Amino acid sequence: MTAPRSSSTAEELRGVGLRVTAARVALLETVRVGDHLDVEAIASGVRDRVGHISVQAVYEALHALTAAGLIRRIEPAGSPARFEGRVGDNHHHVVCRSCGAVADVDCEVGDAPCLTASEDHGFAIDEAEVIYWGVCPACSTSPSS
């Protein structure tokens, strides 16, 4: 089951003009099966798949894959950058103030309703980033909260 996915992952990399390497394939697949992973978790996942990879190589691959539109980078205030495989839509995120858990939140109406700003100041707006903050269910029921 892994081989067909790797094959299509390799085709996706070629399709956006990126060189196919075992590390890039492993990284893209790690991000896609993960849940808003930080660099450390991604590096660990890639190492589990292909062996040694430097943190610098992980950063370089993340930059290339983000620039190519294959993954998305989010950076909630006070948190390290996180990466996700859900791209091509205008979804948002909810972040737990206690544990840092992140979850996707779809726009409530239409494809990209958040792109209509009350004042655009002459900008051609093409993306909106909304982060909702709160406390996740696990943290709200823990004895320490």
C-alpha cells in the first residue's frame, strides 16, 4: 500500500518541477499523514522512513514543498511553525491555548468568504488567515485547568 502512494507522490513532485528524492517523498507523506506537525516531528517521521536526514535538509525540503504549493505552513502566535498537507482551500485553524493542539476549521459559507474585507486599502487580497484560540476538550476536562 505504501508503494503506490510513493509513486503518486513522486509524480506530484515531478509535476511541480521538483527533483524526486527519497527524503522529499518521505517528508511529503509524513506531513500528509500527520496532524499539523512541527519540524521536529516531521524530521522524526522522515528518519523513521528513510534513515538519517539533517534538520537543515528538512527545512530546505519544507521550503521547497511549501513554495510549490504541496504543503501549507501555519505559524500560530507563540508556537513553532507547523505544516499540513491540506492545501488549495481557504480553511482556518483553532489552537488550544493550553496544549497547543491545532485543528482545521472550514469557512462557514462558500469557498472563500473571508476574502471580502471591510476595507482592502487597495490590496488585491488572495488569501485570509484566521486562527481561533481556545481550550481543547482534553485540556478543559483535565484536573489542572
